[in-house]
Amino acid sequence: MSFQLNCPNCGKRAVSEFTFKSELKNRPAADADFSEWTDYVYFRENNMGRQIEWWHHRSGCQSWFLAERDTLNNTDHRSFWYEDLEQNSKDKDGESWW
């Protein structure tokens, strides 16, 4: 199934212009043990529903950005730069949901 994704720089484009990286995860500390780094690199939550994900606009502006996407129906809810993560990851009560 194809869908459109909203690049924060270029606007809505066909998903074929983008490369999916992964869901957003907290990076381990540089001195974290091997098992923490293994989990970070190889394992994903793969949640049903909304999640924040890394995307690369490879056929457009070449930018990396975050998109909140619903994995059940491939609809994107918003796209934003990493610098704007804190303000874009709050629920209606102001709590961070990721």
C-alpha cells in the first residue's frame, strides 16, 4: 500500500521518495554495555498505532526528520525536525508519550 509522507522542508510527497530508518529510540550512553547497544541497534518495539519514526527524504531535500505515523493505516499525523522533538511528543495532557 502506498501513502504520502509530509517532509517538513518540501511538503507532502509519495512515500517512494523516502527511506524509512527506524522508530525513534533513546540512544544508550557511550559507555553502555554490549547488550544495551545490541538492543538499540537490532531490536524494535514495532508497536501497532502511533509511533515516532526516523525518515530520510532521499529523492528530495536529503534531510533526516521525524514523523509521527500510525502503523495501522499508514497515515502520518505530523512531521518535524529532531530539534522540535520535545514540543511534538507530548499528548493532550502535556506528558511525553514515547
